[in-house]
Amino acid sequence: MNIVVAGYGFVGKAHALWLEYEHDVTIYDPAMGYGDIHTQFDKVDGVIICVSTPEGETGECDMSNVYNVIEKCDPGTPILIKSTISLEGWRLIKRAYPDEKIAFSPEYLRAAHAIDDFKSNNTMQIGGDSEFWVKTFDYSAVTIVSGFDVEELIMIKYLRNSFLASKVAFFNQVYDMCENTGIDYETVRNGVAADTRIGDSHTFVTQDRGYGGHCFPKDVSAIIASGHKSGTDLSILSEVQSYNERLKLAK
Ligand SMILES: NC(=O)c1ccc[n+]([C@@H]2O[C@H](COP(=O)([O-])OP(=O)(O)OC[C@H]3O[C@@H](n4cnc5c(N)ncnc54)[C@H](O)[C@@H]3O)[C@@H](O)[C@H]2O)c1
């Protein structure tokens, strides 16, 4: 199969590396020197979208890069979106391309360990029109679980990241409380994390304080923006976001 990987960052590189074992892979990422803005994907078997989806002006997920890649595809080309996308953006895509074969699969790798995470992450959840992609990845050790509802997958992706960001914020406050009361944070952290319902991931307080990185800030903003649009009270997350910003400013 001739597969285009659009967007050659952490996620795109991991996918290209994986697909190259079995398929012909063409990279498309003009900013990285692969193709140019006039490139069209003619006569390719499938397109995987791994482009950046940054925070928009009002906190929403800016999906213009995703739309840009979809516009380059011939009608009928199977498309797999691995970029993180919003509910509103997905609904726009479905309205604009009701008959196209578009699937979505959330990505959970961590930027700093992208390739290792990719190799060890042995389940890929996929929703939408996924038949082509289940066959395309059939050679690999990764288990593809299809049949998901795309909107549910979008929510799952955002809520996992938002929950973990909230956990980081919470433990930063616990850290301050320990500092202010002369109690050893490490002992408290270990004791709390020993409860397997809590666990020790995201309980470490770094010198940078709070959460940062590639995905948490923009994903928290995006789900808050989606909450506003749907009239949902996400005030807990809004406070997590404000607190995190205050922490960063105080540094
Ligand atoms: N990095 C992670 O750990 C991670 C984890 C899960 C999900 N994601 C999501 O996956 C997506 C990609 O993340 P990433 O970390 O690989 O981003 P990245 O910034 O490392 O790479 C994105 C690449 O897309 C390219 N790009 C932007 N617009 C393009 C366009 N119109 N056409 C072609 N290429 C274009 C950029 O030049 C860049 O090289 C994002 O939606 C992100 O939220 C990332």
C-alpha cells in the first residue's frame, strides 16, 4: 500500500516508522521539507493525518491543519485522523464530507518517549470508517480495536489528559501544603500513591511546577472551550487551568 503520513512530528514519525515495515510511506510536511502547499494526494491508498492541532484564539482546538490535509485527498481515499480533534471540529468534517471514508484513532504516546511508547502501546482504538485501516495495520503486533463511536473516542482522549492535568495541579497544592506545614512531601506522596486507586503517576512535583508540555495545556483549554459551547459547567477544570497559570507566573 502507498500510505501518506501528513505531519512529521512526534506522532507522524512514530507512525511512519511503524508503517515502513510493510508499506510504501510518503511523508507530507512542507515545514519539514516534505512536499509543498500545492501537493495533492493523487492515487494513494490511504492518508494518515498527524498534523498539529494547536490552541485557537478562544482556547478551542484549531483544526485548520486537519481540514487542509483532508482537502488534498481524492474523493474515496481512506483517511485516518491521529491528531487530537474536537467534537465540534469532527462534526464539521462529517457535515462537509458525509460520504468520505474517515476514521479517527486517539493517540496516547508521550512526546518525550514517542517511539518507545509507540512500540509498547499494543492497542489502537479506532472509530468511524475504519475497515481499510484495520487491514493496513494487520501485519503488526498492535491490536486494533474497531467499532468505537468517534465522538466517544474524542471525549475519552480529552478527559484522560484533563484528568491527569487535574491530578498534577492537585498534587502541586498538596506539595505546597506540606512545605507550609513542615511535612515531608515525598513521604506523603508515597503514602497517598500507595492506594492503587490513586497510583503515583502525575504526583511528582517538578521545578517547573504544574503541568506543561505538548498536550495538556491545549487539551485542557480545548475541552473547556467545548464545555462553553455545549453549556456545560466545567468549573473544576477551569480552576485547574487558572491555578496552573498562576503557578507558572509565580515561578
Ligand atoms: N506529542 C504527543 O505526545 C502527542 C500525544 C498524543 C496526541 N498528540 C496529537 O497528535 C498531533 C500531532 O502531535 P505532534 O506531537 O506530532 O505534533 P508536532 O508539532 O511534533 O508535529 C506536527 C507536525 O505537523 C506539521 N504540520 C502542521 N500543519 C501541517 C499541514 N497542513 N500539512 C502537513 N503537515 C503539517 C508540522 O510542520 C509538524 O511537523 C496533535 O494533534 C497532538 O495533539 C500528540
